Amino acid sequence: MSAHQSYYPTALPINMSTKSPCYNTAHHASYSQVSMSPPEVSGSATTSGMHSATSSSYAGSASGEYDSSGSSAAGSSVDLVELLNDRMTGAFDPLPLDRGLAKQAQTSGELNAKHRELMELQALAQRRLASTRANFADGMKAAKDVKKDLDWTQKRVSALKTKAERKYPAEYKTANSRYPAIADY
């Protein structure tokens, strides 16, 4: 007996219903029929670890998922869209997806609120920065004006001092000895 014996006979094609074709059947004529699951074989169909169609690992043969009333006839018609829809309806639970979408919407709303708050704070910071720059510019202008005034006053005092020293040398010397000049800082 051969170790690699095949237990899967070729399946006969099934006629597809023409309820709502999604594609042009002229170009896809070979797809208009779908083969069925392999027929069941006797219980002792495994040899040397090889599984056959009756094994429980085969998706539809042992679990009874397929409609056995119409699948035994060679020319019976199966609506695959309806079959897949029924299976997806039973297999798909939309509750976790709905919860995820709700959480995503909530997080998105919170993120948008924080983004708006950040934009408002940024606008406030820019307004404060503009007013601080204006105040700094005013302060710098005032400091330059004061420095200019102090320089003019210093020049004027030096000129008066020089004039008084030339015009009244004796009195200037007496006053200078009595009231000495303050040392420069």
C-alpha cells in the first residue's frame, strides 16, 4: 500500500445563481461554477498520519456546516453570497468594533478640545509676547533718551567747569580744595 495515496476525488462543479452578478460573466465564464466539498469516505480513511476528508480538521465535512440536502446532487445551485453572509453574520460580533469606534470618537473629541485649547493658549502667548516686545522697545527708547540726556548734561557741566576754571582760576582752586571731585566709579 502506498504511503502517499490521495483520498480527495475531484469534485463536480455547482451551478451559481445569477441573482446579482458583480462582474461580466463573458470574461469570467470559468468562475460561474464552484466545486463542492469532497464526498465523505468511510471511517478508516487515514494511513500513516495522512488525514482524509473525514478527518475533523477538514472545515466542513465533519462539523455539518454545509447544507447536506442539496450538496449531494451534482447540478444543485448554491448562492455563495448568501452562504458567506450567513457565516459572517454568525462569526462576526460587531460589539467590540462599536466599542472601539465609540472610544475612538471620544478620544478624537478630547484631542480636538485639547488642540483648540492649545491654539487659544498659543494665541494668548503671542499677544503677550507682542505686548512685551512693545514694552521692551519703549523701555529701550526711554533708556536711550536718558543716556542721551545724561551725555548732554555731562558735556554741559564739563564745559561750564572748564569755563569757570579759566575765568576764575583762584576761586576755582579754593573751591576744588574745599570740595574735592567725587572719584569716578
